[in-house]
Amino acid sequence: MHEFALADAVVKAAVRAAREAGMARIEAITVRVGELQQIERDLFEFSLTEVIPAAEPALQGVRFVVEEEPVRFRCRVCEREFGTPDLDRVEDADDREAIHFLPELSHAYIRCPGCGSPDFEILAGRGISLARVEGDTDPGPAPG
Amino acid sequence: MDPRAAAIDDRLAGVGRIVAVTGSKGGIGKSVISSSLALAWADEGMAVGLLDLDFTSPSDHVVLGGGGRFPTEEFGVDPVVLAGVRTMSVAYFSGDAAAPMRGGDVTNTLLELLAITRWGDLDALVLDLPPGLGDIALDVVRLVPRTEFLLLGTASRVVIGSVQRAVRLLVELRAPIVGMAENLRRDGGGEVEALAAGSGVPFLGAVPYDPALEDALGDPGRLRETDFFDAVRRIGREVAGRAGTATSPPGR
């Protein structure tokens, strides 16, 4: 249940971002889920609601929006761009599991379909990122 | 925004001291010293973690006789306990496969490991750094600024100069240095001790070149019987006794 740890990180980062922006209450948290990490989405969404600390008033009634981002790679040797079908070619369950935990291990199991190099850049869709935190900004005490 | 950085402090909240074993040259024994230091502390009853940050050539699990893939997970990933030491390594995920990584990949992997590993309460966490003061060392200073650096050197002329540069860089980064130790000491020695004295860094001790070491790797019982391990145990006590003393020496 490694999704739980990632959900916990998302909520902590959102609370920190909201505090820095002076938000009194968070209405919505948008999370981008990269395809490469192969998150179990149901489990991740369940975890997001589970990790909300009851003692955190800013998060009461928060809504989570989860967006998926397809994976894109670019070969550093031949500059070819590639993506989902090349991830799908990793068939061994353990190898896929390794990428799930540490997406950079894709360099061990995925090769550029053009030249066969493991030296590629992960352009998009790596893992979890916090896309947006929306909420009410505390206006402070009304001027008297 | 990357959410993982926000989780790191929490994941390390139960960890007492964090000691990074570093040396600017490869092949001077960082992994064997790191693993043995963690083992020596565990033998003395401390709760100890060991994080192998040499992502392209992880070997701490080899020193402590571990293997296999995929640690157990529940609300995160649990370290693999080897000879009483809680260990974490990319090798538990990638097995024997080679995963070439560039700077950004290295940073991402470090962030991911720090964000998902459940160390629990530890007296100390040992970080085994790869050679050089590149991505990993800079990221450790940036992400876990309370890390104390233990600089490892040997008497070789090709090592001394680079350890000297490492001290200068750590001073510039304001990274705490707990001390300097010498590995692979044969006859004489004293070069690393002199360098430590000249740099204003405590000298923690010397570890002899021990021909019995190679055959003891992978077997913690035999490792404990080596002269090498005796010397590491003494250095461990020296470091343990220096809790709260690591500061960045004045720049020179």
C-alpha cells in the first residue's frame, strides 16, 4: 500500500501550499498522476480521503480531482520520442512493480524503440504531482 | 509542485542522528564501512537504519548478506532487516538489473525513497553515499540539512587531495562534519590524520587493510570477527560520543 504514502505526501504538500498562500480552507486539490508509476487509482483516491487529519480544519469538505498524464520519453541518443506502448512492452510483473515503486528504474527495463538505448529522458507522466490547490483566502479581520 | 519533499521531514521525524559516509574517490571502502558502522551500532543495542544511495552500484545488502526483491509495504515501504539493521536499497526493487541514471533521475529516486520508506524510530540512520560530491551529496545537504558527514579517506596521494576538496565544499555548503576516518591503512599512515588536523576536523580513527575482509563479506558473523570490524566499532563509538558536536569547521 505504497499509494498511501504518496497520498499522505500530497495532502501534506497541499496543506503547506495553502498555508503559504494564506488560504483558510481548501476546497479542491488537483493531483496529476503520471502513467509511468502505474498507481492503483482506486486505492490512491481512497488513500487521499483516508489520510486527511481530522484535526485539520482547512481540509474539511475538500474535493480531490485526479488527472492522468500519459508517459512520454525522449531518447538522448537518437532523439526519438516514445511512450505508452513501450511501457506496455515491460511484461514481467516484478519489473513493472519495480517501476511502480521507483519510476527511474524504467531505465533498467525500457529501451528506446529506435536505437535501443537506455539513455532517455522522462519528459512527462513520471509520477504524482500536485497540480492545483484551490480554496478561500482568509480575508483577515474586517476593517472597523 | 512535487509533494514528496513535504513528506520527508515526517518520514525522518523518528530518526535521531543521520550520518552520511562520504569520500570523494571510488573504491575506498565507503559501502563496507557504512554497512559495518550500522552493524556495529546495532550490535550495541541502537536502532539503526542504513540507506544505500549508490543507485547504480548498490552493495550494502551484499555486505550484510541480504538479497531478494520487494520489501513489505503497508502505508509505505518497510526497510529490510539484515543482522538487526533496517536497510533500504534500490537493489530491493531492481535486483541485478543495471539502471543508468542522470542527475534528475538520481534526485527523483532519492526523493521517492525518502518519501516512501517507513524507518520508524531510529537512534541513527547511516547514508552510504556514492563516490564524489555530486547530485546525491548536494541533494542530501539540500533535503536533509541536519545530515552529519563522515569523511572517509586513505593515505593515497590520489585520495588525500580529493578529500581536502570535499572538506572545502562541505564547509562552503555549511554541512555539518562529524569527522574524518582513514581506511585501508597499511604501514605507517598518518596522512589522513594530518589532513583532519589541518582542516579543523576531528580524526575518528584508522581502519587497517585486512586481507580477511573479502571472505567475510556477506556473513555478518564472520565480519564481526575481523580486525577491520574492530576498528569500525571503535570509530562507531567515537561518532556516537560526538552527538551534537558536528559543525562545519571554519573555512580555509
